[in-house]
Amino acid sequence: MASETTLLPLDLPVIDFLNKNLKSGEPEWDLTRAHVLKALQDYGYFKASFDKIPIELRKSVFRAMEELFDLPLETKLRNVSEKAFQGYVGQVPNLTLYV
């Protein structure tokens, strides 16, 4: 008898950055920061809601990211730095990407 896999809908965390007075050290900053950290720890990503960024700029950023991720590994490996986490770190096992 074949097993059946049921895909459950994914709850994408959405964090609203619009109409917030986000200044380091303020309670609203700390709360939003905690939401971002939890989303990254639990899901690895989140959707940032911030409508002040024009859609064309958002599309342009994602196109540039696709170009970056599509670079050959040899090219990525040439991006080195003396500073921690400033170059290509894709080959570091067990690297934590959040703090």
C-alpha cells in the first residue's frame, strides 16, 4: 500500500514595517526585532510589509539577487575578506545566519 503525503498550507510570517517609528532602543523597535528574530529562527524567512518601496524597485532587487545567486561557484569563492562574514560564506558548514 502506497503512503500518501498531504501538504499543509504554509503560514508565511508577515511583519509590518509600515507606520512604525522604529528607533534602536525604543519598545516598538525591540518588539519588531523580536518578531523578525522569531520568524527567522522558526521559518528561515518572513515577508516584510512596507508599501513605501515601489514595486519596480522590489522587482529590480530580486532580479539582482537572482543574478548574484546564479554566479558560478568559482566566482563566489573569489569574494573573500579579512572581516568575518564579509565575503562568500556559502561553504561554511553549520554557519548560523542569525544572532
